[in-house]
Amino acid sequence: MFVLMTPAKVKAALAANMRERRLAVNLTQAGLSKRSGVTLGTLRRFEQSGDISIDNLLKLMLVVGGLRKIVDASAPDRRQYSSMDEVLSSQSRPKRRYGSSS
């Protein structure tokens, strides 16, 4: 099933997930704010609207867990090969170095 995720839907999902993570680790908004260094107002706004900077999101994830998952999710997909011939045919010539005339 294909589901189109709009930025607004993603922000709402991130905010809901953060609230669930915060509650799962038994933290109030004030407690998470203090531990993460993110102001209470910013945390409240995030949980209500989904608006937050990447720096503050990462600070929150560091406290509630999941920071490694963000890094992993942003990694490029690794190509899957079905045969050795496919691997060998995909290898390209070395890239030209800048300033090189060859």
C-alpha cells in the first residue's frame, strides 16, 4: 500500500511519536526540557504543531532514544545485486580528479 506522506503529516507524526517516547520514559515536558536543553516553550510548540529545528529534535532524541535510527534512516539505500556479473558490470571507471587533464 502506497501512502503519500506530506511534510505536515510527517511533522504531526514526529510530534506524536516524541510525546509517546517522552511518556514511555516517564518524563514530563519540563523534565525532558531540562535534560535535553530544549526550552519548555519549544518542546510544547513541537508537541502541538510539529514545528522544531533539527538541532532541537536531535537533542530530544538523544534523551528519549532513537538518535541512531535517525542516522540509519537517512543513509542511502545500498544496491542489492543478484549476481557477480551484475556487480562487475556496475563498476565504473575511476572518477576524474579535478584539475587533471586525463
